[in-house]
Amino acid sequence: MLRILNLRAQCVFIDNSENILSIVKDERKLKLIRLRGSEASNIEVLHDFEGTESLLLTKALDTYFVSIDNKVYMSRDLTEWRKTLQLKNEANIIWHACETQEAIILQE
């Protein structure tokens, strides 16, 4: 069944058949949410981020990555996030990630 959700999503990641993760924007913050169930009827807010833009939400092995403005954060549990990278140019943003056997390549 197709369901239309009225969310201001900036990026979406399908974690598995029952979980969809998304970064949505409200008036002041970016929120990481999880939609559960086949109809995505249960919306759970996992974390609030300070920032205005998010283009990357992905998972490599057991670690999640999200870009917020010119920073990249990582988490294993989706609730505690650690800044792992900050670009020198505040106008740039990480928008793509590629996983290899040895590393994760981020593209700005």
C-alpha cells in the first residue's frame, strides 16, 4: 500500500524492511526520525541536530553517518552522535558516501 507522508525530509535511508530513517526540518532544528512498520505509521524522533542542511544519511557496517551543514557525525545506536569531520569551508556539505573494503569515501 502506498502512503503519502507530509514531512519536510531532506534525506531518507531505508535501514531494513521495517525501518525508514529520515532527516526532517522543523522551524529551528533538523530531526532524525525513524518510521516503523509496513505503513510507516509510527514516527519516532531519535535525535535533534543544530543546523540547516542535511544531504547524507547512510550506514556502513554497523555505523550510521549523517552530514549536517559542513560536519559529518557518526553513531552506532542512532541516539548518541559524535562529530567525526568538519570541512574548512562552511558553505560546503558532504552529499555522498561510498564504502570500500578499507574505508568510507565521502564526497563534498
